[in-house]
Amino acid sequence: MSKTKKKTYKELAIEFKKTRKESTYNELYHKMRPGLWSYVNNIVKDPTIADDIVSTTLTTVYLKIDQYNEDYQITTWAYRIAYNESIGWIRFRNKKVSMNVFTDAGIEPPMESSMPSMKDGLHLPKTESDWEEEQSTLDEQVRMTHEAINALPPMYKRFMVERFLNHKSYSDILDIMKEFEKGI
């Protein structure tokens, strides 16, 4: 009774590229799928979406196997495809859709008219009291935000101030925090 040596990812990929045998692809598929799924799920944080992206990735591997460079591991190529698919999905999910018809059409709304507000299902211009009420609400939210930030420990407070009040990027904040640590 002889033991059959299990083939590596790379061996399976090269064999599939040369022979196009479905059985070889199925073996490669079942070997790669769990690791790919875990990787993608860690990126997108949604098991259903991870399933879709892994399916798309493995289909791409199947369809474009001729583009695979045998000098490298198949997993490197497949994980790069999965990463790009995941980032594409995240970008699609985060895409902001503008609801302003004027701006979308490239038209600046006239300055003298105010943006419409919903009153009884009709679009009516905002009254002075509407603007005052809106400003009062915004002022209250700003006050509550400042109170919440002031209640934080100094390290977290500094981060929140830089991020939300000074509109700094995470990398800028990281640089500031590193300089702060050097001074301590």
C-alpha cells in the first residue's frame, strides 16, 4: 500500500493550467477556499459577502489561469484578486449618493432661495423659525460633543479633538501622538 503525496497549491495550479482537468481545479478549489474565505471575511466582516467574493475570486482563477505566473505561488495571485474584489465591494458599499438634483446637474441653486424642507409632504422654503430651530439643535449637539470629549481621559481626548474638531487624518494624528510620546 503506497501513500499518495498530497499536491501543493502550486503543483495543482500548474497541473490545472496545463491540463484543464476539472478534477484538478476541484482539488485546488477545495484546498484554497477555506483560507480565502477567512481572509476575505476578515476584510469585509460579512460572511454572505465573503462567500460571494470568494466565489468570484475562484471563478477568476479558473477563467484566467493562463495569466498565472508559475514562478510564484498561486495563493499570492488568488489572495491579491480576493483583496481587490473586497476593496471594490467596500468602495461600492461606501459610495455616497447625492440627493441634490441641482448639484448633480451642475447647477448652483440661487442664493436667495433656501433649501426645501418637508412640511406636510410638500416642499416649502424654510421659514426663519425653521432656521433658528435647526441652528439651536446644531448648537446643542456641538455643546454635548464638547462635554463628552472633555469627560474623556487625556490621551483619548487629544485623539478626539484632533480627529473631529481639527479634522486631522489618522496618519497625522499618529504622527502627533508619536511626537507626544517622545516628549514624555
